[in-house]
Amino acid sequence: RQELGYADQPAEAADLAGFLTQFLRPAPGAGEGEGLDYVIGRVERFLRRVSLHVPLLLLLEDLHWADAASLALLQHLAAVLATDPTRLLLIATMRAEDREPNPALEAALGKMARFEGTFYRRVFARLGEEETATLIEESLQAELDDKAAVYRLAEGNPLHVLSILRYLSSEDLLEATASGWRVKPGVPLAEILPVTVREVIGLRVKRLVTHNAEGPARR
């Protein structure tokens, strides 16, 4: 509460906590009509007040799944920032491909694009082989002899690259060389590595559960 500017306002802080709880667990029919305008207004006032005390970064991931109410809130905040700047930075991420069409999202992005100097849209492509090699070297702080194989498996997906490296490290499948690391001899890299990030993460979770004394508690 102190960091958010509510140290001397316990009643207001309690009211805000109740509102946020209701916002996160809306009653049936909430978020429609005037109810949506009320929620948007309260969220704006909360963010504006907090930004008076600390700079804010609001990160919204997977925007391509946003519903109409979420997009309405985003558009409102974008308009607020364009007309009355505050110490708030909004960063939203979305897939550029391999996703269901979302006409409402494209329409919202088109409207926000009119706020020149406030709204910026960037498209990031998959990593190339050299970029993947750089990511591997920065992650391991050393060279990896098998970086070309990791690049082919990850297909330029940076999250997949990092997941593969963590998996190799956690399973003790790497050994030191004069220049850095390599996959241990006899390990069929292309056969043992899963082909999706979900499978890589699943294997790591399984390892925690089965090979750690606290595994059952972590399940």
C-alpha cells in the first residue's frame, strides 16, 4: 500500500481491494453497458494514482485472445496516454501468425494507430541462424558446438532455444570443451529433444516431480 500511495488512506485502499476482487471475479452480466464504463474508469483512476508515486509498466501477453471488454479498456488507456501523458508504459504482445482471426483486435489496433508518437507497433521475425548462435552464447556465456542443431530444432523460436538449453543442462547432457560446451558423444540430439516448447517444459516438470525429494509436494 505504501508503494502505491495508499499508506495514509486505509479506507480507500480497502475499497480498491474490494473493487479489484469484484473485477477479477465478475458477477454474471458484469462488464456490459454502464458496468464496463465503470470498470474502465476505476482501472484508469487506479493506474493514474499509482503512477504519481511509481512509474508503471503494464505487460499484456497474447493480445490475440483478448475479448471485447479487454480491448475497450486498452483503447481507452491508449487514448488517455495520447491526450494526458502519465508515467505508464503499456506493452502488449500478440502472434503475427498461427492464430485465429480476431477482427475486433485488428479494428482496435487500427484505431490506436492514430495516436502517433504514443502508439508504436513492431513486428519481430523468427531468429536466424546467426541470431540463434548469439542467443546461445549469451545464455551459456560460452560457445556450443551443436548450435546449428539447436537452431534447426527450435526453428528460430527464442523461447524454444532457451528451453532446449535448460533441458540439456538439467539432464546433464552437456560436457565442457576447450571453447565452451557440446552435447555429450552418443547422445542423439535430434531424437531425444522434444519438438515443442510444451513438451520440453513437460519433461522438466516431470523431472522435478520424480527426481526431487519434494517432488510430490510440487506436483
